[in-house]
Amino acid sequence: MHYFDIPGEALPDGIARKPFSDAVLAGDTVYVSGRIGLDPQTGKPPQELADEARRLIESLRGALEAAKLSLRDLVQVTIYSSNVADFAEFNAVYLDYFRDAPLPARAFIGSGPLLFGARFELTAIARTGTSRAAP
């Protein structure tokens, strides 16, 4: 197995070291740990939902890039949402990232409160050797 971490990623206040790897390669499968879309300047979610969704997907992209993969390599994504009423607004941002890429299998799950006041948390599974070009 191989473990990947995003270099220089900001941590929320009170967290000196993440208690997990950003991604783990096992065979040809990469498991991406839970990501949240915090503002690196404040350690809190942005005020605007769309900004948080973009930061979340950019964090996912960073974890994939650390493993030398892209969004095209995703096979499954799970999104946990503190409010399922945010489904449509989240999807508008999410689909922008997959304009020219195949959509992975996905679940959008109502979760209740999330860490650090985030509205969304995302986990993903990707496979090596599936990328056609980075989106």
C-alpha cells in the first residue's frame, strides 16, 4: 500500500496533525479520505454554499493529484450533507467539474451536523489506469 498526503494543506485550529492519510493506494484502487471545504484562511466553511462546494471538490482534486490521478479516475463518490435541501445547489457546482468527464457513481446522504460547521463532506474511490485526460 502507498499513502498520500496533500503538501501544505491548512488544518483547522486545534488540529496539529491529521489523524488520517489523504488517500491510500491499495492495488489499483485509491481510497480518498473524507474531505471538507474549509477556507484555509479562516479554518471555517465559506459563507457561500457554492464556494464551499468548490473548495471541497478542489480538495478532492488535490488528494487525487497527490496520487497522480484526476477526477476522470473516480469510480465512486459519497457526499454527506448537513442539509439535503442543498442538493440542487451542490449539484450545480459539482457538474461544472465533470463537464467533459464521465460521472462517477455517487450518493448524496443527509448526515446531520458535520465537523467544523461544514455543510458537506466527501469521500471517494478512484482506480489507476482509467484516466483519459485531466479535466
